[in-house]
Amino acid sequence: MREEDGQVIKDFMYVMRRAPHGTIYTYEGLEMVLITAAYEQDITIAFIDDGVYSLIKHQDTDDLQIKGYVKTFTALDDYEVEKLYVDRQSLEERGLNKDDLIVDVEILESAEIGKLMEEQDVVIHN
Amino acid sequence: MPLNRKQDKVQFLLILTIENVNMKIGILLKEGPYNHQAADSAYLFAKAAIKRGHDVESVFLYNDGVINASKLADPPQDDRNIYQRWSELGKEGVTILVCVAAAKRRGISEEVLIENASITGLGVLTDIAIRADRLVTFGD
């Protein structure tokens, strides 16, 4: 937590831990991220467990008749949301690697993500 | 001996001080009533925190959590009425807030809202998270 020009800026972490289209958690979580970003807070997103699937390339939701939103992740840069972390073990367990992901992320060990989590002011699980 | 007694006294005062720290708490509830325990836990937590002297400022309903604010539900009489609980908590001064975007998806509008709740935007949740000492999330 810090203050800039009289405004309080907190460290927010959003944890994405579910597959992108089986439930609405990740999508509505992303809506929270965008609003928090508009409030110029310091945002981190951690992708763990099935959450890592949110970032895979070539997602096509047409047959599901669900509005796709993976492109929003590629636009996070514009909202100055740049701290995206992916759990290495979750990625490896699912046979994925960095090249499968649509955005540039930093791959961290679970313990490192845990440490980051500890440093946050606000952690919201989705 | 005198030194020990002094130490004891200091420790005692320290405990008192810690117990007297009143926190400003915001609650984020992400699940609907009955299907998950989250709505029960959030309510019981709010009551316990208030009893301890903390300031539970608001409960923000998101995802399926918005369904907690429907007045159309009519649960069995011999069970807890989760909707009514929130309304009563609202009456006691806790602000019960419903996210407009999540509410629109789920058929929750001003017309079907329980008493003492209101519809607002996600920006307010961010505000709560900034202002509160702790934002406590209840979900699945």
C-alpha cells in the first residue's frame, strides 16, 4: 500500500484458478480486474490450476455459443496490467508450456506465487 | 521479581491493545444462497466480527452472490432464511451492495431487491477494498 498524489494505491492480486469456459468465474473476475485497473491500483494476476487454460492460444468458443474473451487478456497491457504470473507446476501437469500461451507471462514456482500472495493488500480468488 | 511483574504487566497491556484493534472490514460474497455454504459463512463471519467490535462496513454481492438479494425467494419455514438475514444485517447498518453487471445477468433488479440492499457498480467494490483494512472473500 502506498500513496500517490493523495490517492491510496493498494496491491491487488486476482487469482484465476478455473478453466475459462466451464464457469463464469474467470470472465467475471476479468471484469473486476478491468475496473480495478481504472482505479489505478497495482494489479497482479496469478494463473494457477485449471486457470492456466485461460491463456492458451487458439481458443474458439463459437460451438459453445459463449462469448470468447481470451483477447481481453492480450489487451491488459493497455490497462497497465502487466504482472501476469503462471504457476509452473499447473502448466506442466497439463502438458503446456510458455509457447502455448497467448500473452507474455512470467512462470513462477508455487512457493514464489505464495510469497507474492502474502505481500498483497487484497487477494481475490476467482 | 519486580522485573517479572513489570514484564507481565506490559504483556497484559499488549494483549489488551491487540484485542482492542478494531478493523474496518469489507466482505465479498461470490456464491448464491443454499447451494454453497459461502453465504452462510459470510453472514456468520459478519455477525461474529461485529460482536468483536469490528466495523463491518459492507457486504458486496458478486457472481451468483447477487441472488442473495432477491426478495422473490420463499425458503422453507423450518430453515434459516438467508435472504432475510442479509436484509436484517442491512438494517443493522451494514451496507448490502449488489453488482449491477452480475445482477443483470441473473435477473436481479431494483424491483426484486430485498429491503436494505442496493445495486451498485464494481467501482464501489474497488473503493471498499481500498478503504477497508481487510477485504474478506467468501466463495467456492
